[in-house]
Amino acid sequence: MKRVINAKGASLGRLSTAVAKGLLQGDEIAVINSEKALISGKKQEIKAEYKQKREVGTYRKGPFFHRSAERILKRTVRGMIPYQKPHGREAYKRLKCYIGVPEQFNENDAEIIEQAMKHYVDAMTIEELSRSLGARI
């Protein structure tokens, strides 16, 4: 992996745009601590929005929204790249998201995206969201 990004305390949208730009430039990116990224807004509204997204569609055709934290982050990044075009699909394949810090990475060597570290008064972590959706973390 070329770049390792620590998502702890980062805003989900700001982090996702930085990751998407890096992917489209050709970088291989691994995001660690993906469950600790923050989603801004009121908790009840965030939970209701993601619950509604999960209930839309059918189990055969989709759209498919996962419950696990790393898949929520990956899906957010996917929305910011042209994943249905060949270069977007190749960029999406270069993204790896992890819960916690795997053994092959060192948390101290991971870079922190400064523009994503804006903190909000009302925010919840992706871990809280995925637990409310029924994930077992």
C-alpha cells in the first residue's frame, strides 16, 4: 500500500473527498480506524436516514447498503468517484478500509487528513451508526 490514512476523529464527508481525489490520481489507499470517523448531524436523523437507505429496494436488485463500519465508509467514497466508468472502477479497487489497525500497518505511520479534522457539536461515529443498524462490531 502506498498511503495509509487514519480516520479517527475525521469527518466522513471531508475524509471521503480526500480519499476519492487520491484514488483518482492513482494512489493505493488503506483507511484504518474507519469505525471512528464522525458523521455530522443529529443522531436520530442520521439513524433514520441510513435505516431508510437500507430498506429501499429489494434483496435481489438492490441498492445494497451494508451495516458494517468499513463498508459504510467505502460506500461513501464510491459515491464520490465515477465507479461505473473503467478508470473509476480501477480507482475503487485500490481502496481498502479496515476496522481498527491491522498488524501490517502501524498507527503512528498513518497520515491524518487535516482538512477532515473539523469537529462538530452534533456528531456520531460510524461505529455507533453501524451498531444501531444491527452490525456486530
